[in-house]
Amino acid sequence: MKYVAVSLATATAVAVGGLAFVAVPRLLSTESTSTVGSTGSVSRAEVEKQVRENYSLPLVQEKPKSVSCAGGLRVRQRDSVQCAVTSGNGKRQQIMVSVTKADGNSISYDYAVLAG
């Protein structure tokens, strides 16, 4: 998967697998940390669980009703996975979950809302 990010004044342009997205600045989201499994990665189920528990929908600070991610995360700086987050009222958002720190048996990752 190709990952290119260009930082702009108020947004980030992201190209993933030939598709371009604009990431809106994070508003009230948080970072998560997970322990790396025996496979050398964090499973999709763990990423979805952490997003459900730690991600707040921008502006309303509401926990998501459901989360569905395309896969897990590898222990590699800037590795990322796209997830669909659904609020209690059924509103759906696409977010990018990106590794911010890879340190031995744990990784930290953050969230950005995708508009595109």
C-alpha cells in the first residue's frame, strides 16, 4: 500500500492505493496504544475495539456505535488503515487510523477524519 501525506495549513492530503482523500484536522479525538500480537501486528479486531473505546465523533464527543476497519496495523511508523465509524444516529464517517509510534511490543496510533 502506498502512503503519501502532504501537510497543509488546516488539512492533510492523503493518497492511499491511488485514491486521494483530504483529512480534516482532528477535533476531540484521542490516541490509542496497543500491544503487538505474536503475528507482529495489531489485529483488526483490536484496532476496531480501540477506536470504539477511544475515538469521539468530532464536535459531539459521542462514542461510535460501530466501527469497521479494513485490516489491522503493522509495527511500522506511518502504517495506516481506513475505518468506517457509525454514530448512534446512523451517521457514517471514514477515518484513517495511523501509527504514530512503533516501540518494540507496542504501537501508538491516532485518528483523522477523511473527507473525500
